[in-house]
Amino acid sequence: MNNFDYYNPTRVIFGKDSYNRISEQISEVTKDKKILITYGGGSIKKNGVYDSVIKSLAGYEVFEFSGIEPNPEYNTLMKAVDMVKKENITFVLAVGGGSVIDGTKFIVAASKYEGNPWDVLTQKEGCKFTEAIPFGTVLTLPATGSEMNSGAVISRSELKEKRTMGGPMTFPTFSFLDPTVVSTLPERQIANGITDAFMHTLEQYLTYPSDNLLQERIAEGILSTLIEIAPEVMRDPSNYKAASNLMWCATMALNGTLRAGVAYDWSTHMIGHELTALHDIDHARTLAIVAPNLYKVKFENKKEKLNQYGQRVWGLQENCGEQAIEKTRSFFESLGIKTKISDYTSEFSESPSIIKDRFEERNWDGIGERGDLTPSEAQKIVELSI
């Protein structure tokens, strides 16, 4: 088992009829009565979440910032940063899915940063977020796990770039998880959420065998649970058992538990981020596109774990790694997710070489669990994904 440093300060309040405790949680963090709520396109005003949250904030001076995109845009978020500074906001409440929460992480950190925040995202030497305004979340879409981790992905469309950020200062202080919101979601978002949680788990599991037997079994438990509940939650998102298991799986998949003491990959995500930046394909769908082909290209690296995955999760027999890859692809397609770039855009001919060039520009010449996935291999994976 590898050495690890595990830290997660986020309090999770899970279950229905719990929003009346939001004020109580904020008061444990700050006595100031001036707060900002952030959200996306306004669906929270249609499904009742907004009204419940506002009711819970009686007695507070509430500012609002809406319009955070599904891939949160740097320029949009900087407007919120300006609002935070102008109004001297001391607490932010993110009400939404992973994109709203990711965007809020940037807002609370950038509001405390004196320089150009984009320099932090591009990892310019000497530039780093070191403090942030405290914030909490009300989750409306189970998918990214952002409600219980410190990471975020920020887009800048005019540059066609997506950049990652994070650190101890960007953990939510609390997160409210009410599975009944799943019943209000479109089928596409539910499918994306299942895929996102599944791929977050695979990125920390499909590497090579470790001595951390518990983490491997936890990962297999999440994968098996998602496979079990996916048909039911897609058919009937009001099924509380299925919805609550989806929500908790998505949170557990990326709250730091699975990565403790094991190797992890994330190369599927790094390639997927580029496909979103180039073609505006949903994040989860880029993962479904890339993963099966990445596993083929890096098959020898992952063969032992692919066999284990096939046997323990899919119930296959020995030497089943290739079958396990196809089972994974079929699972995504059973959710209505297409697994080729050409299913989403006709403007893909230059994508493989562009992604190769970007990997080279960023010196990503050895990513993945073994540090050996090259820009040329990334190009090949994208070519296979067309």
C-alpha cells in the first residue's frame, strides 16, 4: 500500500427535507449576514430548490449570481469575483451541479488572490491560490463529486482551453445532498451523472493491482452499484432507493477515499477535457468516448487490472480484459451515450494532432499511473475515438 495523506473536512447532510438546516450550517462558519448564492441557468427556480434555499436564508442579506455555464467560463466567473469584492461577501452558497460548484471554487479562491487568476490556472511559476472565502453547496445533480472535494475544472472558450485547480482551501465546508432532486433531471443529465461517477471510479481503479485491498473493493462496490441501479434510475428517477444510491456513489467516487494508498490515472480526463474545449461535447460523454480506446492502447499496462475488473464487476472468466473493455462501452451506450467523436461533430479531422500539440506544449510527456502515456499515444487514442 502506498503512503497517503487523507484529508476531507466537508460535512455532508444527506437526505430529503433537510434544507431547513442550511442557515444553521452557515452560522457555524460565519456570523456575518451577507452571503452570495451562485447557480446556473435557472432550473432551481423551476424545481423548487431555489424557494427552499431562500426560505432557509431568512434573516440574511442575500446576493445572487446566476448564469454559470455547464462548463464554467472564466470570464463569467470573473464577474462574480468582482461582485464578491464589491459587496464584501464573506460566504458563498453554490446551488447546482458540479459546474456551479466548480465555478464557485474558483470564485472564492480568485476573490482572495491579488494577481491574475488565469496565471494560477495555467500554473505560471510562483502563482498559486493560498486562501479562499468559505462556501457550502446544495447539490442538484449527482455526477462530479465536486460537493465533497477541492478540485475544479474551468473553461476559457476564446482560448479553447480547460484548466484544473484545487487545494485545501477549496473544500466546501458543508454540502446538502437531497436525492429527490434526481426526479427533476432530464434523462441526458442522469446518464451523464452515472457515466461521470463510473469513470471517476475507473480512473482510480483501472491501473495496476495494489496492496490496498479495501480501496479496490470499495471501487468495485461503487461500479457494481452503478451498474445495478442505472436501469432503474433511468426508467424512474423518482425511485428514491435508486436515486439515493446514485447520489452517494457519485460523491464517494471522488471525495478522496478511492485514491488513498493506490495509483491513479486521470489520462482519460485530460484527453476528454480537450475534446470538450474543442467541440463542446458534454464532459461525461468525452470520457465514454476516450476510455475504451485508451484501455486498448494501454492494454499491457492495465491487463491485470482489466482482468480483475472483468471478473469481479462483470462476472467474466479469466483473461477477460478485452471483453471488459467492450462491456464498459456497451454500458455507456445502454445509457444512450454515443461513444465516438463523429457522433457529436463533423469537425474532427484536426483534433488528434491538436491534442498531441497541446500535450507537448504543456510538457505532458508522461501521464497516467505509470507516467508513460505520451502525446503521440494521446493522438492515437483520439484517432481511434473518431
